[in-house]
Amino acid sequence: MLNNVPLYNSVMLPEMEQAAVEVLRSGRIAGGEWVEKFESELEKIAGLPHVVSTIDMTTALYLALYLAGVKDGDEVLTTAFACLSTNSAIAQSKAVPVWVDVSPRSVTMDVADLESKITPKTRAVILYHVAGYPGPAREIAEICKKHNLVLIEDCDNALSAMHASLPVGAYGDFAIYSFYPNRQINTTEGGALACRSIDMANRARKLRRFGIDFGTFRSAIGEINSSSDVPEIGWSMTLNNMCAAMGYAQMTSLQSRQAATQANAKALLGLTRDIDGLTPVPVLEGDQSAYWVLLFFVENRDEVICRLKQSGVMVSSIHQRNDIYSGFDAAPQYLPNTDFLQHHIIGVPCGWWLDEDDLLTVTASLKGALRGPADTMTDCAK
């Protein structure tokens, strides 16, 4: 099997190496100035004003649920078609996920289905912007306000996406970001919780490090101050100084990488326009996707994926719907549009690392995969 057009890539810059080496040599690996600098830069591009970095996106989501007051037995409305990094936080909070369908022939949460599933036990909504494609956050925020629910926007691979003229995350009470290696910013591992309220952000800063108030925790001689109370015990969820420094080093080039991704997506949509059997997943009118990958619907999805991988173009079905997992202990839901999505979606590479030849290779491979007879497919499952 060839592997000449990767679906994902990781940002690797000389500035990142230099930052990592400098932090290592300084000895200030766990904590230091780069955490605050990285958060300050994120606040310039995030949808909400107060950013608290964390060790990964799932801890950020768990923090958001905790700050939202989600407790044992509460219901959280979410979509099943997502990564476990999103919905596992619900189970860890001992809450109950209530699966909401997506809209027909889309990846966005169905607003009517969402509202129909609100009960007195509902406490929060998690809106996942699938693969950087914005969901209807403004409309859902209005519903949440009407029903006194907390809205958490999962923007984990949607950095730089726009919804209703604002960055994704801007309509929620909280927004979550990921800096996993294949995201728009790579800190090797990391996440962030963006908060609408500065009080919630300040509380999150304490909770991410056991609940400690570092303004009073140390005495004048640098020892632990016995008079500094810890009234709310938290966890170890802090992004370290070295990861933050590497993330900060990518900020000046983020816009150019995202512009290249947008150009590649636009070019591929044009090149593939006349391929029979290939339907682009729509972006909501007026919105801008971050295009973590470029999404299409196809028939015989698994066969098409197999052929594309055999041709050297790495693609993916993106997610496995989470409602199949018994660990959630959630009531089954009838989700016909999620059924369609699970069996028809493919994610195609379009990122900043692709050049013109790569785009032509992707296009040719898509044409071949969609017109190839079934008996030409070798068994790539073995």
C-alpha cells in the first residue's frame, strides 16, 4: 500500500524545536511564562474571551461540565457521531448522554431534535463542530437560554472556523479546543477551555491545579502557606511550560497555514465537482469551515475508502458513533440521519501540507475509486 498523500499532518517548525530546547535548558518545564503567553495568544482568536489551557481537550470538557454544575444523573444533550474524547467526559461526570440526531445529509446537530429531547433533567448541551464544520451554535444558544441550559461548543478541530460572522465557540458559555498533534496547533498534547465569564475562568485556573490559589499558596519565604485555604479540591490538568512554548511558536504562521488549507479545500471542491457519486457535505450558509478534513458523502463507503487507500490517498470515516458503546449506559435513540452519516461519510485530505500535484492525485484517485467495479477491490480488511 502506498502512503503518499497523508490525511493529517503535524506542524513541525524550527521555532518549535528552539522553544522546546530553551525550556528544557531553563529547567522550568512544568510551569513558567509560556503558559500565560500561549493563553494570551489564544484569546485573540478564540470565540470567548478568557482562555485556560489544560493537559488535553477531554480534561477541558470535563472542567466545563463541572463548572456547568453537571452532576450524577443529569442529562447532557450531545451527538453520537463524535470522538470519544468528547463524550467520554460525560461518562466521567457520571452524567447521562442523550443522543441528538444530525440534520439530514449534514454533520450538524438537528435543532428540532435537540429541543424535543430537553427534559427537567437536562443540564447542558455539547455542540461538536465536526471536522471543523460549524454547527448551528447561534440558534442552539437561543434554545439553551430559553431553557436555562449551559452550552459547551466543542471546537477541538475547528480553530479558525467562523459561524454567523464570529469565531466558533463565541455563542457558548464554554468552548473547548484541542492541540493534539494533528490539529491546527500542535503542542504534542494539550487543550484549552475558553470561558465567557472571568469568574468561571479564575475558578478553572484553580481547579486545573488541585484547587490551589497560587496568589496566596506560598509564604514570603517560598513555603506552603498554611493560611491559604483550598475550599474546592481540583485535579492535575495543567498544560506544561514546554508544550505551551511550542504552541506559542506556531501562532505567527497559523493564519498562513489555514489560508493554504482553505485554498486547497476550494480547489478540491472545484476539481471534484463533476465526479458522479461524490457529494460534498454542506457548510451552513455564510459560515466558514476550518476543513480539518474535506467531507463527502458516497455510496459503498467502505469500498471507496479501501480503493483510495490502495491508491495511496489516506482517507477516513472520521468517527464511530458513540451510542454503540455500552459504557455510556444511555437509552438508545432513533437517529436516522446519524445512520446515514455513519455509512456514507468520508474525510479527504485538504490540509496546508498538500501541493498542486497532491490535489490532482486526490482527484484522480476519487474518480477511480468511485467508478471502479466491485470485483476489482482487494480485501484490505485482512
